[in-house]
Amino acid sequence: MSSPTARRGPSVTDAVVPRWSVVVVVPAHDEAALLPRCLASIAVASAAVAGRALVRIFVVADACTDATGSVARTHGAGVVEVDHRNVGAARASGVAAALGASAMAPAQHTWLASTDADTVVPPDWLDHQLDLADAGFVAVAGVVRVDSFADHPIGTESAFAAHYVTEPGATHTHVHGANIGARADAYLRAGGWEALGLAEEHDLWRRLRAANDRCLATATLWVTTSGRAKGRADGGFADLLAGLVEGS
């Protein structure tokens, strides 16, 4: 009579290794008030890809005089403290810190997602980006929705709708640091974020496209950003909103 076969317990080799490492970088200058809702939304989006990716969140506290850093730590994010006073340099520092961390996947299996501290991402934000990455795209640029126009003159919302034309599923010409992602190897080949105080996302997107034709701008990838009247960058999104009615 043969002896019963012992059941083998689970081993390390049985564990499912996620295909992707995902890094979410959030630059922040004195954003303690709005950062919690941003990080809470990223946590939900991270949970949605738990089976396919290991997600790490880095907040770059740039020249902060408030509790931005401690708020980020409370929400479980890694914190990179810098004094650049420059959003492009802050984004670059966050990526550099993340890629220098231990246990990162190879660059071709690492996805870099960028958003802003005044932005809320939907639950499928990372899942959608990884679907596109699995389809072969090395970089994606999404669109933004505005949470409120209450801080702006009457007519701003309709002016924005007329100015910011997108169609669901369609390509578009918008690029936002609040909603852009790239595979790490493509990011590195393109040269990464430059130390630009404005339009750093347009600069990176131009170089990503020049280096690889598998870049996609899609209106199906969206986030909701703050409609505050005063932003952190002169000439940035808040100023764009403010100028829509003034310039009409």
C-alpha cells in the first residue's frame, strides 16, 4: 500500500508576482489642505490593481511651510523633501527617488504615473493606464475635469467647455502633469522631467513622442482637478481658467 502523498504547502515560488511596479508621483507645495483627498483617491485606485501591480506613492514636498509632509506620511506615502520651488524639478526628484528604491521591477515593467496634489483620480485610473501599457503603449496623456467653478466669474464654466473640447474615446491635444503616465524605460530614454516651472508636461510629452510612436492621448483617461482661483504655478491651470472670461 502506497503511503499517502503529503500536501505541499504554498511556497514563495507559488506566489503571484505582479507584472508591474507602479510609481505615483505627486509634487506638492503647501498642499496640506487638499492633499488628503488626493491620496485617498490614489489609495482606492491602487487597491483596484492589487493583483497586477505593486504601487508606491511618493509625495514631493517642495519648499513647504505647512504640514504637507506629515499629511503625506499619515496616508502612507513616501515623502521626498526638496527646496526646488520648481514643479518640473520636483517631479523629477520624485521619480529619481522612486527608481532608486530597492525591489523595483525592471524599467520596462515599471509604470510612472503623475498627478497633482489638488487632483482626485477615479478608481480605475491606474487600472486603465496598465491596460494601455499591456496593449503596448509606452506613454499616455489624459484629460481633466474641474471640480467647481465657484471661485471664477459667471461664464467660466461654459467658456471652459467651449475651449476644452474632447470626445469620449477620442484623441486630444491636451497634456497635464495631473494626468500623464509613462513606462520607466521610455521616460529615461526621453530624458525625464526637465526643471521647468511651467509646461513641463508638454515638454516631456513632446520628447516621449519624438522617441517612440506608441504614445496615446485619450479622453477615456480622466481626473478631476481643483477649480481654485489661485494655483501654485504662475501661468498654470488656475490662470488658464481665470483668463477664459477675461479674454473673451
